[in-house]
Amino acid sequence: MKLLKPSWVSHNGKPIFSVDIHPDGTKFATGGQGEDSGKVMIWNMAPVLREEDEKNENIPKMLCQMDNHLACVNCVRWSNNGLYLASGGDDKLVMVWKRAAFIGPSTVFGSSSKLANVEQWRCVTILRNHTGDVMDVAWSPHDVWLASCSVDNTIVIWNARKFPEMVMCLRGHTGLVKGLTWDPVGKYIASQADDHSLKVWRTVDWQMEANITKPFSECGGTTHVLRLSWSPDGQYLVSAHAMNNSGPTAQIVERDGWKTNMDFVGHRKAVTVVKFNPKIFKKKQKNGSSPKPSCPYCCCAVGSKDRSLSVWLTSLKRPLVVIHDLFDKSIMDISWTLTGLGMLVCSMDGTVAYLDFSLDELGDPLNEEEKNSIHQNIYGKSLAITSTEAQLSTTIIENPEMLKYQQERQNSAQANSGPGSAGPESSAPKLNSVMNGESLEDIRKNLLKKQVETRTADGRRRITPLCIAQLDTGDFSPALFNSAPILPSGSSMSNQLSSQLSSDSSPGPASSLGLRPSHDPMLTSPPPNSAVKGLEDNKDGVKPCLLLTSASKIEPMKALDSRFTERSKATPGVTAAISSIAGLTPLDRPKDGISALKDVKSKEDTSSDSEDKMAAINKNLSFSKRKPDLLMDGGEVVEKRKKGRPRKDKMAAPITQPFTQITPPAEREPSRVAAPPAAAVAALKLPTPSLKKAFSLQVSMEPSVFLEVENEVTVVAGSRLSQLRCSRDGRDWNTLLPSSVVTAAGSSDVLAVACQDRMLSVFSSCGRRLLPAIQLATPVSALHCSAHFVMVLTAGATLSVWDVQKQKALVKNESLLTILSGTDITVSQSLLTQQGVPVIGLSNGKSYCFSSSLETWTLIADNGDSLVQCADFRSCLPTQDAPVSSGPLAVMQGRNLNAGRLASRLSSTPHHLQQGMTLAFLENQQAAALTLQSAQEYRYWLLIYARFLVNEGSEYRLRELCKELLGPVHKSAATAWEPTTLGLRKRELLREVLPVIGENLRFQRLFTEYQDQLELLRNK
Amino acid sequence: MAKVQVLNVAVLDNPSPFGNPFQFEITFECMEDLPEDLEWKIIYVGSAESEEYDQVLDSVLVGPVPAGRHMFVFQADAPNTGLIPESDAVGVTVVLITCTYRGQEFIRIGYYVNNEYTDPELRENPPLKPDYTQLQRNILASNPRVTRFHINWEGLADKMEDCENVDPSPNVSGMLPPSCIPGKMPPLGLMPDNSMDFM
């Protein structure tokens, strides 16, 4: 054993309360008292480990210091993935720190010290809930939760994936809680407090599992901290300060029955901190001696107020080593390196000691795989997911391709983490960064001339500062979490939102949509001037509720704030208006549509947006002779809702889908449509839209196409004609129909209208009739167009889809009876994908699509599916790719497919069961995406599937997947292998899958094998 | 915890004739989007003896400030010579840059300024009435003195919560130490030792 006290690790003599070594072993953090605040410091590990590095002045010792805590810092802890540092202090706060990637080193301006912050760590979130000093913080395995405990007697569990969300506040201690430790399997968390108790809490329901008091009954509240620890095999929990026969001990608590039969004895004063070595060891094999199987054991360090430190092996009865007088004051914290051979100890006296052990002393550490197999034997749950990083360091890379790949990965990771790594070359501030091709120097030269200066209303100067670096606040960005839905990109947002309307036929869409803007005003960006005008001109008191432009232009403009508030005030009015007219209008209108829209019905109105529309419709209603009917209908909507029919919030909420169109108003209100006279006909199973004097809708965004229908516009020779008018990119055409139009739909390619006489007419986007009128057996219930496909759902519960381009039927009068089994089930949603696949959502939460190749209904989504609830693939979600939330599958399943939210609570579920459920779920998703012919979604789920297989170590399935994607290397006539699926080239997909496989070195042979074959094929 | 950190202040156009405008290029970093503007001021201390002669040269709003690192140049006209005591025109004085957020000062950066004649003749025998056209202003840019104050960064809604987080010592609870009322600045040497850093 070697011992070192690096004198340069100090808080200027102030106490150091906590120390923690980064998982990668390159740095460590200390926390304690600063000059007039709390202080967190991050240090370079290299100068501790190597004397030459300590002497080398080019190697920085201190990497960063943070004075942000207002009072003494009691605890610092790195997350298991090493990305975050959590600190808790007397200021009642927990701060979570992240390395700022884009900003190089800098000194503190005006500071006396020449010590530059080599790395920039900044607070990404502050967790406020405790009402007293925070004494200890702990990250759960897999960094799912962060726990903090405080002198306010509580323990708070924070959602580490969604700071600052609080999961639970554990109450039960009646004294200051001074220490926390997680069970390595994640099933429990244990806490020790001044109330003479150690409590174990379950993570499943956050209830108390055990309350252990006996060994602590004699204890006085005399220690600053009570840092307890759980053994890496999970079998033992060792407490801090306990008493046995009036002597201070560290109590060993067995997981099995929480028995307290053993303890570590010998310290003369209270034990402040216990820390298990993260490794499990086995006896060192002596050269020559026959290898006999020995029981694995753990290693544990105990620090005490008596200033001494003892290190124990669970295989020995006496301590391995006891070190006295290492410090002048109480030991406060201990941290092991992940290798298990190094240990840092800090003390109230403001110093830190480093202990270095050899394998001879401790034994042979088990590698991660062996450790996992121990876990799996005991708990049936593998921790393989966490171990990939650790494995990397020990597994030999077998071929240059893999090495190259791994190096590329590392490089890109380094590039991401910015230039300020601990190397000497980067310690100089790099201010010559380049922006838009202009160096910072150039910018500075002209800054005064270039900067934007305005005058405020009261005549004051206002300068808009030039942003020279964006702060990466990473995934904890508050903006991300406060604005509920994250849209994948700004490109087609208006499309998505409009189409959302179309696919939505549940009874309550109007209200949920109307309310949306108040939930996430962030989604709206500054309206263009014309739109602003429209807003201000608005005299009807009805505000347009959604006004969308490209999302990429979101700017924090103050002027917008007021607009948001105005809008949220108006929202209730909008909702009311909409429900009273039973959702007649498309709710939103993109800015580019504004000019194109000329509402003939409201000539006196000059404004342009959707309020215009509403005004028009209001007028229609009041002029209409059928007003009573409509009112009654409106009443029925309300009634239906009261009955508690499941509201499809999931679907009504932020669904996006760029592939269907704005609908005829009709199919959004199946409930109310049930009322009209048609209801008398028993054969009609599905509701039909009621006839209106006039209506209009937007059928496409790009190009923008508007449809207007006016029924019974003229009477020529006794026959009543209806007019269909269409405006496409500002160009109008119109045509006349001999019967009243019930509903209409369109896409950028085709338009379809269904008439009262059960005739369906199809026109090209320029108004040319494409097909002769189609006679339908029963009236139309819903009509959709998408690309060159037309879908009709008739009141007789049959479905037809035609390909207008090829003039062919894809689906012919297919009955819905198969899926409409049961009495109460109704169609709540229907849509048509761009590929012409019809999808029907039912009120029981199931969604089906009709596969024309299989000529059958296939189930693509089931909200009640237990697999959905239990599948846990969160660790496999791609980090860069935005989730595909706009495909038909996502639409039908709802956005709230919360990636196994429940699953984390089910850690008691046997691992193999959970693994099975997740696999089944992921395979279901792929199959559904395939049937829906939704290529992007297929790719998305395929990649998650691959990642999951890689994490779970399922080589058999992985190999099959690769084989399918690669196909036969040599072509032969007999091969039935299709090189593409849904238009995606399978080998391209394989190229995407391979890097995922390469992340786990265990599969390097598989990686190499397929990498080589791909290369071979490419060279051919 | 301060949401805005001043990273650097570069003194431009220095040294320069007395009548030239002051120019400071200020680089700061903001941890999160600020809903309100920052207000920066340049205060010229006319006389080391008394605060009476302090002149606010200009104040400017800076915004919007999203999270990130930003820079701007703050330019303000030279002090009104009529307001400077004749005896204090030549020699060392101080210029201050302060920044406030929601009316609370959180940083104060002070520089020594040396005003002297460039002409050796004049330097030897300075005229009784200072000749400002001949004076050169030299800001001791290498030696800024920075004082930082804890303030309440949150809006009123959070005020209660934030108060709890502030160390409950009586003089901090008012958020502003008595010395930071803008314009009332004791001479540099007597600056509060709140979190003073010397270079």
C-alpha cells in the first residue's frame, strides 16, 4: 500500500466535507467550505497518481472551482455515467453540474488567482425542496434517480432524467438524515439518521421496507455525517456510527431479513463514513499453486471521528490495514476509484489523502462480466447495460477496423466535450473561435459598429448583445422540460398540426386543441407582420388559437410574451365557440394560407385568419334554417362527453403527421352525427356527417389548397346545383355538382367530394374530373385523401381505398365488422397514410390497418397492451435522432408512449421477463411500422431494437437481424431477398446498425464480420 | 447564485484624449435566458473626495439575453467637465461600470483612471484652470477591481423561496449591501470587502 497526501488539494485550509472520484478516474471533486460560500472544486487525478505529473507545471492540478453554493457543501457525487456532478450544501440546495462543451477555459474576471478554470462546469439545475441543510446525495444505479437527504428529516428522490422533477419525498425519520446509499441492484435505498435508526426504502413503491434501530439505540447525535454503504454484491449494508457494548462500530446489516449479527469493531470514536470498494475480489492465484475455487469477497473502508481509517476484507476477521493519525480531524468522506485499487479520503482538517493498493493486497478483482453473473445469480437481473463502458477498458480490440471505429467514437466524444480537456495544450484560453466564417477577432473589431442599438419607448439606449457562444445546457435545459412536447423539427410543423386535426375524430378534440396553446406557447414563433395585423384587426373577439410558423425561428422576444398571455386569456372563448358550432372549422391556418384564403361568406370582414372562418360559419349557422338541429347537436356533444366516453386525449394531444389532410368537418364529430334522421336506418353503423349549407376547409399546406363548398347555390331548370370551389396557391377553379356535397377531402394531388346522392367524385388538383362518379352503397361516414389515394368509410361500415393514379381499388368494400365486434365500439379515428394504407382507430383504444397485400385487418396499436406498459427500452433511445413522432404509428399510439415509464417501477419484475416483454414490444413496433409502410418509423424502431439487443447481449437475434439486412452476398437467380424494405435499402440500414453493434466490444466479431462483407459488396 | 458572470472587460481606445468617449467591450455569460434586460452604467468619479461629483456617464439596457456567452461595446460620452472640481481634473480618479438586474446591482467593476497632460511643458507647469483639450486619459486596464453582490435573480413570485436560500445573516437579507446604491460609491480604497478580488 502506498499513501500520499497531496498538499495542493485544499480549500485554503477550510474543511473538506466530501470527496468523489470521477467514474473514469481522471478527476475528482471535493466539496466544502469556501471563503464566504460553499465551494466545489474539481481536480485533476493525474498529479495525484504520478509524481512526474505533479511536478510538471503544464499539467493543471485544479480543473474548476465553483463558488455558487451560498453555504458549505456537504456532499459531492458524480453520476454513474460521469456526465453530471451533484452537490448538496447547507444552503438547502442540490445543484447538478455539467461540463460546458462549447466554452473553453477562462479565468474568473478580476480574480487574483492565476488559476484558470481549465474545465468549465456549470450548474444545469438547482433542486429546491429541502428546508434544511442537505447532508448527502446519491445517484441510483443507471442514474435514474438522484436522492438527497437533509436535516429537515426528509429524503427527496429526484427524477434524474427530468430535473427538477421530484419523484417522492420519503418521510419517516424523526431526526437529521445524514447518509444515503442505493442498493447496487436498484431495489432499495437506505438512509441513516440521528434518530437512532437506519431505514431501508423500496424503490417500487417508496415505502419503508425495514427500520433498524437496535444497534443505534445507544448512539448520540455526535457526527457531522453518517455515510453508510451497500456492498457491490448487494448482500450487505454497512452503517456508519453504531454501538455495540458501548463501543463504536460499523453495523453490518444482511440483506436477507435485515439481520444485524455482525459489525466492524475497533474504532475508538464514532464511525462517520463507510465506503465499499466497487469491485468484488477473489483470492489472488499464487504462481504454481493449484487454482482452488475461492469465495468472492468484498472490501470496505471505514473512517471515523477518531481520525483513523480501517480497510476490511469480508473474507478476513481482522482489518487489512488500520491507519492512525492520518489527519488532524475527523474523516468526512471516502471514495474508491472504479478500478478498486485507489482511494481518496478527506477530512475536516481540510486535507485529502490518497491510498494506493496492489492486487496482492486486495486480491483479483472480478471483471464486470463475473460481477454481473453474480448479480444475475442472486437477483436474476443483469447490470450489463451499465457495464459497457467498463468493459471497453478491459476487452482486447481484435482488429484494426474495430480499433478505428472505437477511436472515431472517442474522438467525436472528445469533440463534443469541447476543447478544454486536461491537457496542457488546451489550458490557454481559446478565444479565436470562428462564427459564420468570421473569427472572433474580426467580430470584435467591428462590434461597436455592428451591434444593434435601439431606443426604448422612454428613450433609453438598448443594446442587443452579440451571442458569441451558446450554452449547452444539455438535456437538462429548462426550455426542454417546460414546453411539453418536443417537435422533431420545425420543417413541417404546420402540416403536422393541421393534419392532426384531420385524423382526429374523437368527441372532444375541439376543447383539447383549443387549450393547447396555453400549454406550450413556446411552440409558436413570432407571427409575421401580416398575421400580426390580422390579429390586431380582429373584431370578433375570437382569437385564432394556433398560429404557426417555422419553429426554428423561435426567439426570446419580449413582445411575444404579451402575445402569449393574450392568447391564453382568449383560449376559453375559443373553446366555447368551437364546441358550440361543433368544430366546424379547421382550427389553424398557416401564415402562407392567409393570403390565399378569401372567404366569400364574410365579405365585410377584412381580417384573414381563422377567426374569419369562424365568423363566417357563425353566420352560416344563424342564417341556416336548421339552426335548431345544430343546437341540439351541440347539446348532444356535451351529453356524450358526460357519459364518460373515453376521451382520446392521447390522440388529440400533440400528434403530428404530415400525411393526411385537413378534413371535412364531418368526420370530426361522429358522436353528434349520430343524431340526424339517418340514425333511424338500423343498417347504418357508422355516423354520417350532416348536410351543411356551406363549408370550407384547407386540404393541403404545400401547396396550400383550400376547398369551399356551397350547396344549392343556384337553381337551374328545377335542379339544384352545388358549387365546389378550390383555391390552389392563389389560383381558383370551380365546378358544379348536381347534388349537395356532404363532405369533401383532398390532398395535394387529388380532391374528393361525397354527395348526398351517395356519389363520390374525384378531381385532380386543377379541377379536372379524374373518375366518373362512383356510386356508394351507403352514405359516406368519413372521406380521406392522401397523395393519389382516396379512402371512403361508409355508414355501412365498409372501407374502400382507390389508387386514383392507377385507377385501381386497393381495398374493396372491406367490412369493419371484424374489428367492430362488441356493441359499444365505434370508430374514433380514421386516416389514410401517404402510402395509401387505411388506418382505423377504435373507441376501445385499438387501432387497425387494412393490409391490402395480406387482405386482412392487422392490429397496429393497442393502448391497453401490457407490453407497452412494461417494455423498458429507455436506455436504447437514440440520443441524436429526434423521436419519430409524426408517423402513422406514433399517431395511433399516441405520443405518451412513455418508453416504459412504468417499467422503472417494476425493478422487482424478473429481468428475463422484462427483457422478453421489451423484445416482444419492439418486434411488434417494427412489424406494425412495416405494415403501415412507414419507413421512417420502421428505421427508428429497428435501431432501437438493435441497440436493445446489443445492450442485452442477445447475439443470436442480432446475427439474424444482420443476416436479413445484408442478404446474400452473391446473387443468384433463386434468391428471393429484396434489397429494400419500404424504400429503405437494407444494406444502408445495416450500415446504421453496425456502429451500434460496435459499441459493445463483446460483439466485435459480429461487427467485423458484417463490416467486412459490406465493404466487399461496396467494392464489387 | 449569480446568473450572469462577467468574463472580461476590454478597455478600448485607451489611452485617449480626455474628450473621447469611453468604450468598454464587455463579455459576459448568462446561465439561463433572462426575462428582463440588464442595465449597465458607467459612473465617472469626479472627485476622490466626495461622491457628490460622481457622474453617471450613461446607462444602457442590454437585452434580450438568452443563455450563453455574449459581448457588446458600451460607449459613453466623456464626463461633463463643468461638473468636475478643477483641483481634481488632473490626477488619478476612478471609473466604475455597474450592472443591475431588476434594479439590483450585482457587479461593480472599478478602474483607476489617470488624467495627465501629454505635453511635458504643461506637465511641469499645469495651468490653474485645467485645459481639458490637452489632457490624456489613461485607464489602468490591467487592474480591474471587481465586487460582486448576491441579489435575487428571480421574479417577485419566487422572491419568498429565494429569500430562504440566502444565508440568513441580517445584512444580506436586504439583498443590497448599503454601499451599492448606484451613484453613492465610497472611494475605492474603502470598498466593501464583500467578495472583493484583487488582481
